[in-house]
Amino acid sequence: MLILGVVTVFMGIQARKSELSFRFAELIPQTHKEMVYFREFKKTFGSDANIMVIGFKDSSLYKAETFQHFQKLNQQIQATEGVTNVISLSTLQYLQKNKSKRIFESIPLFDSTVANQQELDEKLSLFGNLEFYKKQIINPDNGATAIAITIKQELVDSPQRTIIIKSIQEYVVQFSEKTNIKAHFAGIPYVRTELSAEVKRELSFFLYASLAITALVLFLFFRSFYAVIFPVLVIGVAVIWVSGTVVLFDYKITGLTGLVPPIIVVIGIPNCIYLLNKYHQEYARHGNKIKALSTVLRKIGVVTLITNMTTAIGFLVLISANITVLKEFGLIAGINVLSTFVISMILIPGVFTYLPPPSPNQLKHLDLKLLNKVLQLLETLVLKNKKWTYIVTSLIIGFSAYGALSVKANSHMVDDIPKEHYVKQGLHFFEENFSGVMPLEIVINTKNKYAIRDLKIIQKIDALGKFIEKQPEFSRPLSFVNFLKATKQAYFNNHPDFYDIPSKRDRIRILSYLRKTAKVNEETNGKSNPLKSLVDSTGKIRVSIKTADIGSAAIESLVKDRMIPFADSLFSAEKPYDSYQNYHEAPYRITGTTLLFSRGNHYLINNLRESLFIAIFLIAVIMGSLFRNVRIVLISLIPNIIPLLMTAALMGYFDIALKPSTALIFSIAFGISVDDSIHFLAKYKQELDTGLSNRLAVLKSLKETGASMIYTSIILFAGFIIFTASSFLGTVMLGLLTSTTLLIAMVSNLIVLPSLLLTFEKKE
């Protein structure tokens, strides 16, 4: 125990160094072809996920006095450290032809604070002619406007992001207080910051809530402060080890690894319950404290090791998924489940050797009338109603299989938060007024470094842009063709009728202006080519789109059924879209954070499915090595697969989508639920070894182990059900479905398992 204390102090020191992760969770391996191309895209054109947007929809904004406050807000945001660019009605620039110098000059729409309403109206009238910006920062139909804020990418993935976002929010709050104009926030940096903060708050709540509820249930069962204090001490030590392990592996706390402490609380308590319940049973039998503790270690120790191993396997199999966040979660959880076994096997028997033996009052739980009645009912069902047990079980399996077939995989970029949540409301504002803010990218590989001069290529990209604009899920696309049209409009004195593709003669003049403009800009102020983020030197052309958060299933359908067929017809693809292994050979590619997220979720779900099968196989191997009986292994798996099937059916019937948060349930719940089977079968085997008949061994196992199974299942149910208090639907579903699965597993192991043993197993 002293060594345990020293290790815990060491882990506590390490835990103080733990840090939150600010990186976007990448669900696709770095070596996957989709991720390789996305990295190339970011290297060529820059990041697509470092823009925060703020929206306003109020006609009073276009009054001179209010607009002055709006201009000040933009200046404050632009001056914020870490902000590289601010694009809004207040800051935008337009092109104007300088005929004498034969260049295009960037002219600020507002070069100073507006003096009066007349000046503002004149500027707004000029803006109304600038076709390039329509539906980008102002919705011409209702006057909604937006501020687009670009943040340094290296800061988006660091703690500095929170400081930047909070600073911007403070400026906006001050603006709203002065003008009474409501602001709407969105954009990936903002969403990640707000949700990370909420996750952090919830993780602390769940840790303390799980400790409180398990302590309460322990007291209600055992009616002893000792039986509460020391199991909670075990869990407290285990939680410290979790945090220390995260640091020792050089990981950071993510949304998944942050769930490990409350999960360890819930999973660790059953160890203590089985040890204490067996201790009380043995002491009640002969009244010798040390002999009782010795029996606990000999009879429960190995079984508890096996049950902890099976639970750990439910987590450790996640390492097989080639996804960093899952590997970290599986490794940290798996290691600490086994650590919890070591801690409980040292502390519980060790501490209770120093404590007084249990009093008669503390042993009353062994003869609870309600519990005895439940066990008698189970005994009747097992002995006299096996036929009905099998009939009902068969009907449940059929009903569940049908429901499980209707489960659909779908997830959203901003998933699992209620519709009324302020983050969701901000997204809805931009979806209603600007068709969304989630980035989607198309890169056309023209293989022609002079592509911007080729009329056929220009016309094809223009046709693609017009097609995209007609899709209700997409915003107006941005490409070099839009810029080319804007230069023609500027060449003809910004008359809106000239916003279209330049003729061959006009292109020659305009490109001449652009080359000279780029040269002058570089010589005078070091500005780079404005087309750099839209066209590269090898002839790759970027078409940037913003989309609504319509879900991974809808995005995949939209890309596969609409975008790819149209793009194939434009760019004469020689092979099917997905058959191009070398992305440099493909005529075009669709990428971007939104698509990567969608593909990542499908990839993750497939990996979790494989992990579940691996878990079932490994647990079957462990049980085979423990009982050395193939029939026993098969018999033990059946009552634990039934709950998984029923959970899948609930998801199908209630239209609960399969996504990372719900897909995790199956391997975790299976690893936990099979513990009941192992405890029951271990007791059954021990009773057979004493010479009891098969029937009596089953009944005695049901009576003695059944109580512990009920206790632990209630603890597990109560521990996981607290996750339903989350404001994230995914966490709610994780808690609700896991607790339901474990409750069903308890019933299945108390009725189906003994029935199968009585029917198919012979005494050996």
C-alpha cells in the first residue's frame, strides 16, 4: 500500500502537467489518400478552416451613426493579435482601373469613418454595383451582412485561439450593447472553441456526479461508511492514475480521453462490490475476518482479473483503428481499467485487514427481502419456464434483427447539440442567409500553367460555378473566374453589366493590367499575387464553396449523385472518380474540411465495427482459456450479444444515427457486460468442483453471484445514465444506450445464461 501511495503521488505530479488538445480531431489516417491530398491542398492554397464569421441582420446597421460603431468594431477586430484579415462591408476593397499607369488599384470602399447618411448611401450604392461580393458578405434579399475573420492557422490549433475568440466576442458584445443589434457567431474556430469549453465543463461535472451517485448507491446497498469511503478511495486513486497516464504517454486531453475518468469511476466500482459482497458472505458463513479476506483473494481475485481484462479488451481493441483519437482513448482507458484492478486488489483487502470485522447491521444486505424475492423469481423462471424463456428470447432476437437493419450512419460537423443551443442558432443564421459556412473545395487539375488564359477552361469553371450556385445546399462559389469577371467590370468602370467572362480581346488587355499590377504591388509594398490562393503555378485551380451542415450522409449523396456526374461531363474524366490513385492524374478532386469530416466518420464507424468483432473474438479466446470448454464459451456469448442486438434495434426504431458517439457503445458495453457471465460461470465452475450436480451448481451460482450482478448492474446503470444530463446529444445517447445495454445484459445473464446451462451443459 505504501508503494501504491508513492506511485499515486508520482501520477498526481504528472497529472498537474495535463493539457487540453486544441487540434481538430483527424478521423482519417495521415497515410490515407484523401488526407494526403488534403495536406497538399492546404500546402498549395492555404487552410480552409481558420475563418470565424459574425453575422448581423438589422436595417438600423445602415444608418450613419450605427455604421460608425460598425466601422470601429471592424478596426478593433483587425487590431486583435492573431487576426490576419477582416473582410466586411466596412473593410472591403474594390478594383478600379488606372488608365495612365495601366494597372488595377485596390480602393477601400470606406477610406474613413462615414460623416453622414448621404455619404453612407452613396457608398452603399457603389457597393450594390460590385457583383463580386453579392451573396458573399451581404445577402441582397434581406440585408443580412457578415464579417469574415481570418485567424493564423498555427494559433487556431493552440490555446491562443481561445484568447483571440474571447477578445473578438467582447468587442462584439460592446457593439451590440451600443446599437441593440444582435450578433450571430459561426465558423470552425469559433465552434471548436465554444464546444471545447462546454466539454471541459461537462467532464468535471460528470466526474463528480459519477463519484456522488456511486457512493450513494454503495451506501444504500451496504449501509456502511467503510463500504463507501474505501471504494471511493480506490476510484480516486484510479482517476489520478488516468490523468498521469495521459501525460506519461505525451497525449493531450481530448473529448474522448476526457471521458475516461468518469468511465473508470463507473467500471471500477463493480470490482469493489464483488470483493466486498464476497467478503461479507464468507464472514457471515464462519465469522473469521482474515479467512474471509483470504477466500476473497483466492476465489474472486482471478475472476476479477479476467473480467477486468475483458473490459480492457473492449477499449484496447480500439487501438486497431488507424485513428489517433481512438487509439489514445482505447489505450488510456484499457491500461487504466487494468490499473484499477491492481489498485482495488491491494487497497480493499489490505485496508479491511486493519478495520473491525463487519457488524451484523452491515451484513443485513445479504438478506434483503426484496433482493431475495427477485432471486426466487429468477430461480422459478430458470427452472420452470425455460420453454417460455427461449420463445420470448427468440421473438426479441427477431424483432431486434429487423430493427437493427434500419440503422443508418450519419453525423454532422456540429453534432449532438440541441437546436436551441446558441452555437446551433449561429449556424442556422448563416445557413438561412448565406447557405452555410462549412468549407468544401474543388480543385481542377488543368495541367496547363497558362490555364487562366484558356477560354475553354474558363468557360468550364464558370459552368461549374453556375451549377453549384443552383444547389440550395451551397453558397455562391469563389474561383479565379469570379475574380476575372470582377476585373472586366473594373476595366469598364465597374458597370454591373460588364461582370462576365472577358472576350479574347478583353482578356489580353486585362491580363496585361493584372501582370503590371502584380509587379507594381510587389515592388512598392511587397504584396503577392492576389490569385495565389485560387490558382497555382502548375495549373491547379481552386473553386471554394461554403455549405450548410447537412450531415455526412447528405454530403456524400450530394457529392456522389450530383457534383461528380456534372464535373465528369465537364472535365472528361477517363476513369471513375474514386479509381484515381494518383491525385495529380485526376482531372479534378473534391476535398475540404467538410468532406474529410464526412469521410472520416464513415471510416471511423467501419473501424469500430471491426474492433467489436475483434473484441468478441479475443474475449471468446480468454473465456476458452479460463473454462476450456467450447460449449461454455458459446453459451456465455449468446446472452451478451442479445443486448447489443437490442440496442441496435432501439437505434433503428427510434431513428438514432450511427456515428462516433453511438458506435463506441457496442465494444465498450460488450466488454463490460460479459463480466457478469464470467463471474456467474466462475462460481458455477467452483460449485461443480465441490461435487454439486449441474442443477444445484446453477441455482447456488444464481443465488450468491446474482446479488452481486444486480448490485453492479444498478451501479453501472446509474453511473452511465448521468451522461444523459449532457447538453450534447451524442453523450446523452452514449449514456442512455450504454446503461440500457448493460441493464438488458444483466437480465439476459440472470435468465438466459442459467437456462442455457441447464439445457446444454452436463456435469464435467
